[in-house]
Amino acid sequence: MSEKTIFKKIIDKEIPASILYEDDFCLAFRDVMPQAPVHFLVIPKKEIASVNEIDEADAALIGRIFSVIRKLAKDEGIAESGYRVVTNCGADACQTVPHLHYHVIGGRSMAWPPG
Ligand code: 5GP
């Protein structure tokens, strides 16, 4: 059996995380290296490695993840100011954890160049 990913260890409560939301299907927790005042990750509990492995049968699960994103964006106070939802897929996108995850980043302007 392959080694558990760090996110599977968080799901299994083998390592701690600052958990914002949990149900039978999804988990949301703060990113350990936040890129903005608000930066959390929403993941399925099902072990899906990346967008490449999402199946048609996962449609309801992905919809649920976006419901959680919407709820937490409101709870975290960024629903109105705006936020970015990002999922990195594979090496060129610099995906470092092979368990599907959606970054939710907000609380500052992401205009580029800044200013
Ligand atoms: P990726 O680069 O795969 O899109 O994003 C992985 C994210 O997971 C990174 O933003 C990184 O900071 C975060 N991360 C990695 N290890 C841990 C951890 O042990 N706990 C938490 N909360 N976040 C982690």
C-alpha cells in the first residue's frame, strides 16, 4: 500500500490542523503557510489525487466542496471583498500534495502588479 499523503493524515487525525469545517465527505483547514490573511484548503475525504482523477461520479462531491467554499468564505468575511479559488494539478502547476485540494485565498488584493 502506498504511503498516506499529509492530507490523508489530517483526515485521519494523525496530525493536527486548524480545522474550519468537517462533514462525512469534506474537510476544510487553514493552510500552514498562508499566502494571504485568509488561506484555507477544502478537500474531499475521498482519496482523489488531482483534477485528472475526478470522475463523473464525483460531481455531487465537487458541488459539495463548492458549497463549503461558499459558506466558509462568508464565515471568514471575504465573500463580499472577493477571493481566489485555486487547484494545482501536476508538476508544472507545482502541486505538492497528491490529494485534490482547493486553495481559498483572500483578505487582500491580488492585483498584479500590486498597487
Ligand atoms: P499545492 O502546492 O499542492 O497546491 O498546495 C499544498 C498546500 O498545502 C500548500 O499551500 C502548503 O502550505 C499546504 N500544506 C502542506 N503541508 C501542510 C500541513 O501539514 N498542514 C497544513 N495545514 N497545510 C499544509
